[in-house]
Amino acid sequence: MNLLKTVVDDLGNILKKNDIDEVIDIRISNLDNYDYQINNLVKHQNHPNVESIKEEISNTLTLSELIDVFDFAKNLFINIHINAESIIENLQDVKNNVLRDNKESVIIDYGGPNIGKPLHVGHLRPLNIGRSIYLTNKIIGNDINSDIHLGDWGMPVAQIITYCELEGISFDELTINMLEEIYPNASKKYSADDNFKKRSQETNKKLSSGEKEVFSNWKKISELTLTSLKETLLILNHDFDYWWGESSVNDLIPDMLQSLESEGKIEKDDGAFISSQITDPRILITKSDGSYLYITTDLATALLRNKQISHEKVLYVTDNRQKLHFEQLFESLSFFDFPSKEYAHVGFGTINDSNGNPLKTRDGGNLKLVDLYEQAYNYIQKINSNLSEADLHCLTNTVLTYSDLITNRKTDYKFDLEKFTSVSGKTGIYVQYAQVRAKKLIETLSEQKPTLQIPSTPLGPLDRKLIIALANIEFHLELSLKNNEPHHLANYLYDISNAFNTFYQDSNIKKIDDDAERNQKIFITSLFIEYSHLVMSCLGITPVEKM
């Protein structure tokens, strides 16, 4: 077990014993004579047992073979100087170091595209954030499943079908490009034309009841859209365990509503079903015309998942604007006595242009993800013309992923292609360059056949700095997992990449004559490669081979 993790776990147990729910946040210290600092315990300085807590922490730190010196600088602010040599051996087994003892079974609901239209820039954040949470859970050993949760049923689809019928458009001759034009036209017509609205509502009822011709037309639209979606997702390196949508639960809803009504959990109100729970506002379960809402299908989806997938937790990755919806959903799941699970909404901000406005096409429409990918690919190709198509593809997805995840998901951010493709700063290009440089160094020195064993020579200052940075992985993983915030890992990747670049530039490994010293440098470089690749895996980034 990693010694640093052991220390933090021991400190965490002390806090739990004193009813303090807090993850030990250990950070790299800016002080020359200390390596780490723990500053997030200061908020508990007025705890009634603070002196006892300090004593227990002091005893724990004193007994640790990892720690040379520690200091309570102020109240519960802790400075730590470690014996870096003692953690090198433990750093070798990074994959086992990050595995959790207490595993969870988790479902992540993310993506949420609608059929009939392409993936656009608004889907980038749920795809990136959801995938990173999924991969991080998988890497630490949790039983994890993903569901794209397609918007493939209900009124939007009925509008498309109705529009095609009225315009004489053959469903057998539909293309994805035609659908991209039909979808917004049908939506506008629904808002402006009462006759079209009435006919669309009739189509929706036929669809819900499974009327043969309408269902057949829906099937053609759905299959056409799914083919296009999967092509785009493949380019962006996304995939899902389950491709369920609103259509997957349509047959479950009538029985669900009947059961809830008989139990007195829902009641009729002017033709609509509302929850019997007294809330402000009251929670609407169906519309007055009997049609379903998002909450209707989300409730039924919870039932489907309870039947099909063993799980303890469900995470819904959608934008911040849907906060109220999920508050009402979680209230309803509890009030309706659905199987008890841990539910959480993982909200996020928007992607804006350099001026802070929503990222759009020149004519004001939603920018398609494939077009954003092509823009980034062409830009990177211009400044890296010597790279292979495979490496350009990896770098493009790195830029689209890392620039997204480096920002706290809760906030908006500006997409600046020039900034995000820079070789310096917190960019995907920078972290890729660091791992490429490290691999090239190992290849260059391979003729010397270094023995990759634990070094016995004393660590130099830059050796220590890199080792200490690498050893901090568990805490960034913990913060990322606890809060469903990939930016902790994205920043950690930058920190270790920056530490390695400093280590590389100042060490001048190629000119070291002493075999033991050179072997030490190569050993540490190999550790950096392994750690950076692991974190890239958590973020959904594939390492490039050449830059």
C-alpha cells in the first residue's frame, strides 16, 4: 500500500471518529523546507474536540515512517516534510495503489442526444465529463455502466413524422442531412401553426399506442440517426454500455402510472397527473393531454435499470439548467418508494466563444461536433504538418477533451483554439509533449540497457520534486471521485508534466556518466510515463507517439 495514502486514510479516520466529514486535501507546498501542506482542516479549528484531534494527528504523523518533519503552523494547518526515498518502492505499483478496497456499482447517465439531429457543441461537456467519471470509476475498480439516454420518443419525433407526411417526404429516402433540416423546421411549425400542432399531437398518441405505420416511420428515423451518432462518437472516442432511450421505457409507463395512482402517490389535476406530495411547486408527472414529460420517462428508466442492472448509485450528467428537474425527480423517487439508491445530478456550465457568448456557427446555429473536430484538426495540422494522421487525430481529441476537463465543470468556459493548442501552459498539447519527451528519452538511452530497479543513490532536489508530485495521485483521484470533478485529475496531469519538464531540462540525463545516477533518472522517468498514462486514461485521452 502507498505510504502517503496510508497516512491520509489514518487522518481521515481520526476526522470520522470526531464526526467530521472531510476528505484530507494534501497539496504540494510552496515552502522550501516542506513538501506538502494540509490546509482544508482550518475550517474545523473551533471543533469542541480540536485539541484531542491535534494530539491524535500528531501521534499518527510521528509514527509514520514516511514523514521526517511536520508542523502545526496554525491551528489545524499542517506542514509536512517527507522521506521521499521511502515512497519510491510504493510508487512502482501505481495500478494497485489506486484500486479501492470498498467497491461501488454505479450507473452514469450522460450524452442525452435527440434523434433527428446531429451532435452539437452542447454535447461536448456531458460526453467528456461523463466519460472521465466513467473511466475513473472503472480504473479504481468500481462496477460501472454508462447509458446514453437517447431522446428518441415523444413530441419532437412526432413533429418530424408529421412534417414528413405533410411535405410528402418519403421515409425510405430520408438522409441524415435531410433530417438536420427537417428537425428545426418542424419545431418552428409546431409553435406557429395550430393545425400542425394538433396533427403532431395526434401522431404522438399513435406513436405511444404503437400504431404500426407511425411506429415503422419512427424506426426508420431512429436507425438513421443512431448510425450518424455512432459515426461521430467513434471519431471522438466515445462509446456506451447501454443505448437506451425514452422509447425503451414507453411500455412500462402505463403500469407505473396505474400503480402510483392506486397507491395514492399521484392524483389527477385538470387531466394531468401530479405528485400527491405537497411541494412548491407541485411536481407534474404527465401533461393534461396525457403525454409524457422528462420526469415520466426518467421515473420509468429508474424502474428499468433496477430490473436490468445491479447498482447502488446513479449519476446524471446534464447542464446546470436542469437542476430543478433532478431535484423533483429525486424527490419523486423517494416519495414513490422506488428502490433506494444514491442519486446525484452532475451539473456543468456552457462552452462559450472568446467573447463569452455561446459557441455558435457564423449564421447563429448550433455548431456540430464533427465541424468543431474538423476545425481543431485542421488548425493542429497547420502547426504540426509532419505528424501522422493517427497522431493528429489523437491530438485533436486531446485538445477537445483536456481544454474542457481542465475547467471546473460547474463553471462556463471560453473555447479558444489558439490558446488550447499552445505548447506551453495548461493545455492538452503541453501534457502530451511531456510524455512524448519522456518516452523518447527512454528510447534514446535504451542502448545502454539501464536496470530499472529501485535506485540506491540519494535523490536530488528535482528528483524529489517529481517523486512528490507523482505520489499525490490518490488525493486527486479521491477529490475527483468524491465530487465528480475531473478537473482535479486534469490539473494533476499538468503538475506532474510540469515537474517532469523541469526535471528533464535541468538534469541533462544524457550527459551523466555515473551509471547509478543515470539509472535513477531513467527509473523516475519511467514512473512519470506510467503515471501520466494512467491519468490520461482517467480523462479519456490517448497518448500520442510523436510530436
